[in-house]
Amino acid sequence: MALRAMEEEVDRESAILLALGGVLHREIAIDDLLARLVDHIATAMSADRGTIYLLDRRTDELFSRVAHLPELSEIRLAMGQGVAGHVAGTGDTVNVPTVDDERRFYRGVDAQTGYQTRSMLAVPMRDQAGEVLGVVQLLNKRGERGFDAEDEQRLARLARQAAFAIEATTLYDELRSDEPRPADSEAFGAHFNRIVGEAPGLREAYRLVSKAAATEATVLIRGESGTGKELFARAVHVNSPRADGPFVKVDCAALPESLIENELFGHEAGAYTGADRRAEGKVDAALGGTLFLDEIGELPAHVQGKLLRVLQDRTFFRVGGNEALPVDARVVAATNRPLEDMVRAGTFRADLYYRIKVVEVKLPALRERGDRDIARLVRHFIAVAARRHGRPVPGISPDAMASLQAYRWPGNVRELENCIESAVVVMDGDHIEHHDLPLPSRPPPSSRGQQELVDSTRKPLTLAEVERRHILRVLEQSEGNRTLAAQRLGIGRNTLTRKLKKYD
């Protein structure tokens, strides 16, 4: 019987990490992730309350990131203060069976909350390098006077799982950062896992996504290529009631016009030559989840009307079908195109435009986010690339960081990530230097730009010829990658393909 009970206990502990495993590498709100973690631990340990404290080594201060603490928004403890501060400073496990142990019990928190602590157990959370990340603390074991030695061992195992969970998030990199911690703890660390930054425009995006995620509202995410539109679309899904459903992406710019309708809605048998059986589309695949329409500005006019029906009537028709089918999917769209201009030009339906922008989230370009965000992203991508390629996490020289902060980043965060990964792979030593960065050389003098506007006879080039040369130059810089070239030019891939055909 004892062996059976032990096996069941291990299974319950393993279930905690298993329950979190599906979200550790997703764009879930960090506090939601940690709240799930502390709930699981408190339940498994039969404790009345639980708290996860994180350690800010820059200030030698513990702060409660998540807690069963309705009376206070946050607890702050100096290193060595109270039980949690002692555990963080020494790395020891502390079990206070009763509050009569005045040597360790700090009554200040109870005095503020009115809560009566009868027993307490606190253990350190350590990362894989053995460094203390924070403290897991439990209060008042139910039905018993206090926690025993078996509880100490069990909570130590759970704390290791908690540390593993935190180490798998972007919050871990923030905890290890050399940057001063913002005064308001709400601004500290990633709001959503895998999304790094605190620039004002980004914080407004966090606010809107947090509000919209809990609803069924259609969301339009706008921003230049590489700003993270898909990450934010996934954040809407992962933090919504539809999180357990599928997240289905349709890249409207990557599909030929003749295939987009079929890709979205599927077809009935006999709809066209070769359609010998019914096929479901992405709208079907997104049942119970989220349909993400990337680069929605590239949708052909005839498909725009069909998408309007999806949003307005919550029904659709398969290609070749006569039956209106119900839609059970939330729609999130993204674009880098100026949809307002397209509406005025008649290339994008006004009624569809107003239907998709119920909640509009605008993502700032990386060059608009400031040096602080660039530095945080650089450190994050260095750590990610080092782990991916099995290398020690390097530092970065001041000259290299200055170069990264001075660059304009036309490809935004995606370009920065690729730049850092390249540097981590090719670097020598323990610091990334300026020469390790694959940044383009400085642009030639402006006089060259003037020369390129005239031909060999000094006659001005036509506007069409200027466009042709510019497109071909960008395509060459993109090493023939049409999708990347279209993104850099600010046009759709289908538009680029048509222009290349025109230029033969």
C-alpha cells in the first residue's frame, strides 16, 4: 500500500509539469502560467495558500509574482527578511511548524493582511546552473498542525519543476538581465511568454490583447513585416477561452489567387475537374479555435465578399456547394498594408475593413521601440541561440551593442533574431564583437543615388525603370527570396510576382 501511495504521489507531481508542458513554449500570459503553477502546487500539498517569489539579484529583493494573496497586490522582502528572504539568501529549506518560532517568522505580512499563519514551508527554486531563482512558499497545511519531513521533500521536487517551467519562459532571461528593474512590477518581465519588450507602443498592444483575448471579438493586428504579428495573434488565441482549440493560419500572400478560396472554404465533390470528393478547408479546420488570416490585404476581391459572410452571418459555402454551413471559429487578421488607402482605391472592401477592425492592435517597428528594447531583445536572442546550438551564453561588447542600436532594422525583430543567431554561431571568444554581426555596410554617398536616377546619356530614367531597378536590387539583396523581398518592399508576394512577369 505504501508503494502504491508513493507511486500515486509521483504521478500527481509529474502531472503538474505535464499540465504546464503544453503552454511553456506558447504565448501565454506569464502571470497566468505562474498562477496555474502555484495553484497546482498548493493543491498537491494540501496547503491553504501558496506564493511564488522571484529574486531580483540587482536589488537583492524578493517580490511575489503570483500568490494567493487577495489582501495585497505584492509582497516585497529584502534578502534575509522573513522566511522567504532567508531561504533565498541561504538556499536552505525552512519548515516553521507553528508561528511560535519567532526566530524566523516575520509577522509583518500577517499584520497587513489580517491572515493568521499557523504553519509555513518554503523551499528555493534553482535553475539548471544551481542559481536560486526564487522561493516557493506554502501556508497552513489543511487538517494538520504543520508540514512534515515528507512534505519538505515533496515540495523540493515540485520547486524543481517550477524552476524548470520558469526557465522555459522569456521571464527567465529578464530575471538574469543586467538592466535595472522598472519601478512598477507590472512592467517587469514579459507580459506574454516569447514576447519581449516594454516600449510604450508595445505595452499598449499588451493591454489590448489582454482585453480582447477574453472575448470573441475579431482582432486586426497591424505592423511592418517582422514586428511579431503572428506572435500576438497566437497570444490572442492562447489566452482566450478557445485556447484548447486549434490555431489555424492562412497566409493570404503565399497562395495563388485561384487557390485561396478553396484553401479557406474547401470544395464539394464535382466542384471542378479533378474534385472527385469533398474536401474541407481552413474554416473547417479551425472549428472551436482561431482562424488567423495573415496578410489579409492580399485577399482577392471575390474572396473578400465570402469572408464578409463568415464574419457577418457566421456561415460559409464550400466551393461548388449550395448549403450554408455554420462557422465556429474566432477570426484574427494581420496586415502590413495600408488598408484605408486600399479602401479608397477600391481594392479592399470597406464593409470587410470595418468588420475585421473591431479591436485594432498596432505593433511598433523595432526602430521606434528604443535602445532599451533592442538591448533586451539582443540578450534574449543570444540566450535562445546559445541554447539552440549548445554553446555557452556569451556576452556582447559595448561596440557591438551600439552598432545594433544604431541600425534601422528594416526587417524588424525577425531580422534582429537572425542577426544574433548568426553572430552566436560564427563568434570566437566569450563576447560577440562588432565584426561578428552580419550587418550591411554603410550606404554609399547620396550622390550615387542621384546618379542612379539617370541613364548613361544623362537622361532622367522613367518612373517605371526606377521601380524596376529598385525591385530587382531588393530581390538581389534578398538572395532571390520573393517573400522576403515583397516584405521589404511593402507589397504582397502576388504583386511582386506580377511585376517580375511584366519585367520578364
